[in-house]
Amino acid sequence: MNEKMRTVLCPNCGKSVVWSTANTYRPFCSQRCKMIDLGAWASEDYNLPAKEDQPLSAEMNSIQHQSVG
Ligand SMILES: [Zn+2]
């Protein structure tokens, strides 16, 4: 009864997928499902404002200041 083949459900379409190293797209059933899922949260990323640049450069300045001073 010990089957080494494990199956998972594709997070995108719910299809059962064999979990193996041969399956590049695991846990997805196909490249298409993988791209759709990645695209879903990648597009959320684009909605974030680019405010993070300012505190980061301010931090860099203080670090430079310390090393100089
Ligand atoms: Zn799928």
C-alpha cells in the first residue's frame, strides 16, 4: 500500500497533479496555471506605491555619514 507517487491539487484549477521532480510546474498542473497564479500576486505588487525608495535612500545616507564621520 505504500505508493511513492504523491498527488496534489493544482492551486489554480484544482486538478490533481502528480508531485514529482519531473513536474517542473508543481504544485500546478501546467505552466499556464503557474503563470496565472504568479501573475495574480505580481499584479498586486504593481499597485503598491513606490514610496519605499525614500526611506531607503535616507537610510543609505545616514550609513554613509557614519562611515565618513
Ligand atoms: Zn491547473
